[in-house]
Amino acid sequence: MRGLKVSAVAGLVLFLVLLYALVNAETFGVKKRMPRPDEYGNVVIDNYSTKKHIAPVVFNHWLHRAKYTCRLCHVDIGFAMKAGGTGITELDNKSGLYCGACHNGKEAFGAEERHITGKTIKNCDRCHSYGKKVKFKYNFYKFTKGFPRARFGNRVDWLKAEEMGLIKLKDYLEEVSIKRRALKIPKDMELKAKEIDMPDIIFSHRKHAVWNGCELCHPDIFGVKKGSTKFSMQDIFNGKYCGACHGKVSFPTYDCQLCHSKEVY
Ligand code: HEC
Ligand code: HEC
Ligand code: HEC
Ligand code: HEC
Ligand code: HEC
Ligand code: HEC
């Protein structure tokens, strides 16, 4: 009975701490506007477009992550995990690299298509869409209707959507990927928050491996020896370690409880 009361009070205190943190979202102090669900994870690519007098490219993660694993694009195809970091050119795409690994008229629409009437249809606008009114095939709200909800980010519980079979992720692309044997997935592990009133973090290899394989995290972001990688919450807010994905594409860092989920007694 007494234990229950204490944990209720502790829970309330924690709730207030987290609420305060949420209001001051993103870092310990600097405020940012929360993006709309359909904007979260969108990347604008403009290394060359503006200079070449064509609209910059808008790439949306919500549609692509509903079809492919992160690993397929960020390891096999080789996109950088940083907006603009790849340095894609139109020649790359025409040669079957980067966007052109799929946008080749087979896996997905190409830059130009031949209509049955013989006319050529240009699809430039569908990618070079920044600041333009473009008629897209996919609408975020229609596409994600009926998906399980999450509180932040795209407001979609992507893990559950995949588990429920609402989305099927391709992890292999003909002529791009190499067939490999899957590695054994390590057990869930506890990462210590190192602060008495902050719940510890449960890190699940199983949940992550579905999307990220192993190579997206090892060895570049994390060592493969437990405790070998040293980082703080501020590092995560700054986009490193867990923050390499969380806060940009995966659920945002102001959803404290999703990571700090171990019960406090
Ligand atoms: C599947 C998406 C996609 C389609 C379709 C597409 N592009 Fe691009 N294109 C890109 C990306 C991504 C870049 C890199 C943007 C940047 O960094 O500014 C790019 C860059 C460019 C550039 C500047 C760089 C360079 O290599 O000259 C031009 C010009 C360009 N595209 C023209 C076109 C034209 C014309 C079409 C239609 C016939 C087209 N694109 C269709 C994705 C696309
Ligand atoms: C269809 C391919 C594709 C898939 C699938 C994909 N990405 Fe990306 N990702 C990209 C491209 C393209 C960029 C932009 C790269 C550039 O601008 O050079 C990007 C950029 C990023 C960035 C940097 C964003 C920023 O604002 O700096 C992160 C983080 C990221 N992806 C994580 C993920 C995660 C996590 C997943 C899986 C849930 C994922 N990506 C799935 C293609 C993909
Ligand atoms: C791994 C494969 C893959 C890669 C890589 C990829 N795409 Fe796609 N993309 C798709 C598929 C499949 C669709 C859905 C096409 C359809 O149903 O017509 C799609 C759809 C889109 C759409 C939606 C258009 C609409 O009308 O709703 C845009 C925009 C787009 N991609 C841009 C890009 C850009 C820009 C890149 C590179 C930075 C890229 N994609 C890389 C597979 C890919
Ligand atoms: C999303 C990122 C991520 C992915 C994906 C990932 N890991 Fe890890 N892995 C971690 C983190 C974080 C640690 C802990 C590192 C630390 O404590 O310094 C870890 C630790 C490990 C360890 C040490 C475990 C222990 O108890 O000592 C092994 C082994 C490992 N990973 C293997 C894998 C394999 C195999 C895969 C693919 C099936 C994989 N990892 C995918 C993030 C990841
Ligand atoms: C390479 C990208 C990447 C990195 C790095 C990464 N994650 Fe994730 N994580 C994901 C993806 C993708 C998901 C699926 C859900 C989503 O995208 O929002 C996920 C899901 C989770 C979930 C599941 C939430 C739930 O609903 O059950 C937790 C918790 C989590 N991550 C914690 C962490 C922690 C802690 C770290 C650092 C030790 C970390 N992640 C590093 C990509 C990443
Ligand atoms: C993506 C997962 C993730 C999210 C979301 C997250 N944390 Fe953390 N947090 C961690 C991990 C992992 C550590 C452990 C770092 C270490 O090894 O010291 C940590 C450590 C901490 C610590 C311990 C001291 C420090 O600075 O390292 C505090 C305090 C903390 N987090 C607060 C928060 C608050 C407040 C939020 C929400 C605004 C939050 N965290 C959201 C993963 C997360």
C-alpha cells in the first residue's frame, strides 16, 4: 500500500519533469516548432537544383519507410544519413544510382515515361517539388489512415504497423543488394540513465534489427561491446548516437518515456 503511494508520487514527479522537458523540447533549453505529421522526416535536397534553375527536391521518409527498410537505402544504396550529404546528381540517377536505383520506370516511376499514346510524360515535378503545387499520387493522411497511432513524429506507430503486417518492408533490391546470411540478434539490454530520478533505457536489438539490420549502427555509431560507447543525453539531442535517427526520422527525442521506459521503484 505504502509502496504504491510512493511510486504514485514518484510517477507524478517524473511526469512533471518530463512535461517540463517536453515544453522545452529538443534540447535542454532550445525550443523548436513541432513539425506536422506529414512533414516529419522530410528532407529537402538542394546542392545543385537552385543553381541549375530547377526546384529543390523533397524526399519523404514516411512513404519510403513504409515500403523499404532503412538498411536497404542507407547501406545497400548508400544514401548519407545527413540531408544533402550524398551529393546526388541527375546523371547518378540516370545511371541507376541513388534515387535512380528504384526510380527507373520499373521499381518506381522514372524521370520520363512513355504514355500508351506515345507521348512522353515528365515526372520531374514529383521530385523537384519544393515550393510548388504538385499533384502527388500519395497523400500522407490517406496513406496512413487506419495505421496504429503514436504521440509524436509522423504520429504513426511504425513498429506496430510492421508487426501487424499493414506495411511490408523490402530489404533486398535486385542488382543492388547482396544476399547475406542474417546474424543472430542479441537480447534486449538496459542502458543506465546514470541519474537517480531518470528511468533507465531498454534498448531492443530485435525491434531495431527489423529496420536497421546491423550495419546501420555497427561499427560506426556504436561499438559491439556493451558499455564501450560513451555518450550523454545532450549528445543525443545534438543528433549523435541514438539521435542519428531519433529526432530526424524515427520518433523524436522529446518522447522521453519511449526510451526511458524501465519502471522506477
Ligand atoms: C526520383 C526523383 C527525381 C526525378 C523524377 C527527377 N530528379 Fe532531378 N534530381 C533529383 C535529386 C535527388 C537531385 C539532387 C538535387 C540537389 O542536390 O539539388 C536532382 C538533381 C537535378 C538537377 C541538378 C543537378 C544536375 O545533375 O544537374 C537537375 C538539372 C535535374 N535534377 C533535372 C531533372 C529533370 C529535368 C527531371 C525530369 C526529366 C528530373 N530531374 C527528374 C531527383 C529527381
Ligand atoms: C528509399 C530510401 C530511404 C529509406 C527507406 C530510408 N531513407 Fe533515410 N534518407 C534517404 C535519403 C535519400 C536521405 C537524404 C540523403 C541526402 O540528402 O543526401 C535520407 C536521410 C536520412 C537522415 C538524415 C535526415 C536529416 O534531416 O539530416 C536520417 C537520420 C535517415 N535518413 C534515417 C532513416 C531511417 C531511420 C530510416 C528507416 C526508418 C530511413 N532513413 C529510411 C533515403 C531513405
Ligand atoms: C528503394 C527504392 C526507392 C528509392 C531509392 C527512392 N524511391 Fe521514391 N519511391 C519508391 C516507390 C516504390 C514509390 C511509389 C511509386 C508509385 O507507387 O508509383 C516512390 C515514390 C516517390 C515519390 C512520391 C510521388 C507521388 O506522386 O506521390 C517521390 C516524391 C519520390 N519517390 C522521390 C524520391 C527521391 C527524391 C528519391 C531519391 C532521393 C527516391 N524517391 C528514392 C521507391 C524508391
Ligand atoms: C539501432 C542501433 C543498433 C542496431 C541496428 C544494432 N545494434 Fe548492436 N548494439 C547497439 C547498442 C546501442 C549497443 C550497446 C553499445 C554500448 O553499450 O556501448 C549494442 C551492442 C551490441 C553487442 C554487444 C552486446 C553485449 O551484451 O555485450 C552485440 C554483440 C551487437 N550489438 C550485435 C548486433 C547485431 C548482430 C546486430 C544486427 C542483428 C545489431 N547489433 C544491430 C545498437 C544497435
Ligand atoms: C540507425 C537508426 C537508429 C538508431 C541509431 C537508434 N534507433 Fe531506435 N529506432 C529506430 C527505428 C527505425 C525505430 C522504429 C520506430 C520509429 O522509427 O519511430 C526505432 C525504435 C526504437 C524504440 C521503440 C519504441 C517502441 O515503440 O517500442 C526505442 C525504445 C528506441 N528506438 C530507442 C533507441 C535508443 C535508446 C537508441 C540508442 C541507444 C536508438 N534507439 C538508436 C532507429 C534507430
Ligand atoms: C532515443 C532514446 C531516448 C530519448 C527519446 C530520450 N533519452 Fe534520455 N537517454 C537515453 C540514453 C541511451 C541515455 C544514456 C546515456 C548514457 O549512456 O549515459 C540517456 C540519458 C539521459 C539522462 C542522464 C544524464 C545525461 O545527460 O546523459 C537524462 C537526464 C535524460 N536522458 C533525460 C531525457 C529527457 C528529459 C528526455 C525527453 C526530453 C529524454 N532523455 C529522451 C535515450 C533517450
